[in-house]
Amino acid sequence: MPEPGPDTELLRAAAREFLELFHTENPRAGAVGPRVAAVMREIDLTGTYWHTSEELTFGARVAWRNNERCIGRLYWHSLQVRDLRTVSDAGRVAAHCFDHLRLAHNGGKIRPMISVFAPETPYRPAPRIWNEQLIRYAGHALPDERVLGDPRYLAFTSGLIERGWQPPSSPGAFDVLPLVVETVEEGPQLFEVPAASIHEVPLRHPELAWFADLDLRWHAVPVISNNRLVIGGVSYPAAPFNGWYMGTEIGARNLGDSDRYALVPEVAERMGLDTSEETTLWRDRALVELNRAVLHSFRAQGVTITDHHTESRRFLTHLEREENAGRRCPTDWTWIVPPMSGSQTPVFHRHYDSSPQVPNFFTDPDATHRGLHGGPPAFR
Ligand code: ARG
């Protein structure tokens, strides 16, 4: 039996706080007293406790609502929660992740969704997913020091090759990396993502016909898979979740950043812009067309996407609703303001409450390291 230590005291306090929140916001769940008493007894006996499925669903939704980095929180209440807490071996975790990709894609009408796998407990650590997202593209080093694919995953890709992954015989710019799931018993295991779970959008520009020749695409569903969901003091390190994309994430950052696909100079060149001087604003002009191509292509393919102007307005609606409900809405300006035309969006022109709240999602440094370097393993 686990010793009652200071950790157990923290767990008790966090559990109590969460249960009070749950019962305040869900009056139909009845009085909080008996539930708190039961949970305290369970912590005495086991060193942890098991959320009811209603608590889990509510906790995951509130973790989204509390996440200071997300501009898309207006729809927090629509999050679909897959309760997979009895799933804890690598093969079944991976299989359910691949199901998640199909269910969330939903033929293009993307559903915000989270799959919650086995929690961290005093008697067994939870499984870990190494990848930052379920779908990520490999980075291949070329002889001339350039990178084919996503430079962000250069080290991750070579880490996986060392672990036995065979990259495609002719490497490309959009090779989907295998999923790495680690459990304490099995160590890191690699799983190829089945084609049926990979949904991508080929990128075209509404007017510039040559844009198609760049042969660009991006995956439809961003499923973050290395954050730790924390509800009432209980940690769920494997709890991949998704919303839908805001165009700038792909057009301005993934394809635009100079340490990612860095496509702005090539797009500017093909547009015939004068790149000899910064004052022509060729970077800004090319970036706009890159972003138009992303929004246009997703819409043309019937895949849910949003633009940064619409999403900024929705976020202010969300803030207003939270305020009316008497709740604080922790917000990080540096994450909320879109990476292009910031001052053209209303979210730029104000201050936010930034003090964090739980439940929430946490980005642990060791998880970040595994997601970028492919190791070291969590359990050794
Ligand atoms: N920025 C990340 C990417 O480009 C995705 C982060 C989550 N985004 C979202 N719309 N839920 O892949």
C-alpha cells in the first residue's frame, strides 16, 4: 500500500477542488459531499482515484477551456471524449490513435476529440506517445545541408531510423513518421500510420496556377499527442486531442517559418516580386498568397478550417461568455495573436488575465525532448 506522503496531500487538495468545480457546474450530479468522501477513501486505499466518466468528460473539456494558448476555445463544450482508460499496451494505444484520426476527420467535417488512455498511478506509469502530433512529416538531411521535409523533425527522424524505422526508398517532403508508443513493460514501439488514417489536403492557389507545381500538401487534422492532461490531480500523459486548423498555423508557420518549410522566398520568386529590397514587402506579399492557398484548398476539399479574422472574433465572444458565467479565462497574448496581420485582428488590442487554472494540458520538458529528438525513453 502506498505511503501517505506530501504528494498524497496535494492529490487530495486537487481532487477536492476539481470535484467542487464539477458539482458546481453540474448541479444535476447532486451533492459534492458524498463523492468527496468516497474519493478520499479511495486515495487512502490506492494512492489515487478513478474519475467517473462524467467527471472525465467535464475535466477534459475544462482543460481545453483553461488552455491559455488556444484561440479556438469557443467550442470547448463540444469536445468528444473517448474514454480509453483501460487501454494501456502499446499496440492497442496505437490502434486507437489511428481510429481517432479517422473519427476526428469525419469525412472532412472535423470533430474536436480527445482519446484518454490509462492514467499515471502509483503502481504503474501511464503509456507515453513520443510524437508531438499523431501525423508529423519526416525531415531528411540532404547532402548540401538542406532538409527535405520538415526540418523540425530532423533529429526525431534520425532517432527513429536508429530505432529501426525504414524511411521510404525515395524520401519526399511529406513522409508521415511512424507513431512511437512507450510503455514501462514494452519500451518504445514503432507503428506505421495506416493510409486510411492519413487525411491530407493538396495545396492549390485560387488564381496562381503554378502554385500546384510546388507539390505542397498538409494533413487535415492536428492531433497533439505529447501533452499531459491533468484533472483533479490525476495525470493522463497519453491523451491525444484535436480541434481543426486555423489557416495561419499551416500557411504562416509550418510552411512559412525559416526553420520549417521556409517557402516564402520561392513563392515570392515565382510571383515575380522584387526581392532585392525588404521595403518592397515581398515577404509579406508572398506570405499572404501562401495563406490564401491553404484556406482555399481546405475549403475546396471540404475540410474544416478557419481564418484568423473569424477565429479572433469568435475568441472575443468566448471571453465574453466566460465573463458572463463568472469565470476567469486565462489567456497568453503571445500565443493568441495570429502570426500574420496581428493588428488587423481584435485580439491584438487588449490585455488578458494570464494566471493559469486547472484542469489543463501541460507540455513537459522531457516529453518535448522525446517529440523532437526521439528519446531518451521515459522508462529505463
Ligand atoms: N500549430 C500546430 C500545427 O500547425 C497545431 C496546434 C493545434 N492547432 C489546432 N488548431 N488545434 O500543426
